[in-house]
Amino acid sequence: MQQVPTKFDAESADNFEDIEKQFAVKAVTHMETYWKILERVRGSALRLTKIDDDIIEHLKKDFPEFDPAETIDEDAMKSKTGKERWRNFMMAYEKTVEDYNFGTMMRSGPQFEHDQDTVIFVPRMQFYAIEIARNRAGLNDWIYEKAQAKAAQAKAAQK
């Protein structure tokens, strides 16, 4: 990994349009790839990292009020207090989860498909924690079931 120059000031750095586009493409690609995986594998049978068990236990400890079935209140999550709680949670994975703080897209609720009104931008570690909780609760299994039903219909129509 390339080191950031010692005199680099993120606050005054130029925001290059090409870099932003590449970043957006990577975030959207991650979102689409995860969706395709959920269409092929039940979320309840999926592991997102090698340390899913540790992440879910940590989430329960640090966010005992978190209900994976609920739609995320983005304002509360991104409030000063929310940001601080999540930052403390995420920093525990700085050395163990690659790209733990890389931005990605996540559905605000497990009942939604991807849509401009139902997708929020979060750090990768937040995505992992929330999606692991949703998967463990079986809340993403409907995506697999819907995709399998659609495939069966298409196959039946070919006969």
C-alpha cells in the first residue's frame, strides 16, 4: 500500500473528478456484486469475512439497541454521536479487515432493493457489521428466494 506524503493536507487537497468517478464505480460494483451473491446464496448461509462471529458479537456489545430488521436512520447514524460510536467500532478492525474504512453502498433496510432512495453511503466496516447481522437473522434470504423463483419461471417458460 502506498503511503500518504507527510505534508499532505486532505482538507486543502484538490478533488479530481476522475478519482471521484473511479471511487463511485468501485462502490457501485461492490453493491452489485453483493446483490448477485445474495441471488445465488441465501444470506443466512453466507460469510462475508473470516471473522463474522467476532464482528457480530462486537456489534451486539457496542450497539445493543441495533435491530437488523429496522430501516437505518441515516441522520442518527451520521450524527456527531453516531459517527463517534461507529468510528470507535470500526477502528478495532483497522489492522484486520482490508479496506475497513473504504466507502461503499448499503441498503438502508433489508426489505429494500437498491434504489436511489433506499441506498446509503457507509464505510465498508459498517456495511460488514450490518449485513452480517441481517444475514444471520435471515433478513436477506428473500433475495435468493425471489431470484430462484424467477429462474424457475424462466426455465418453465422455455419448455
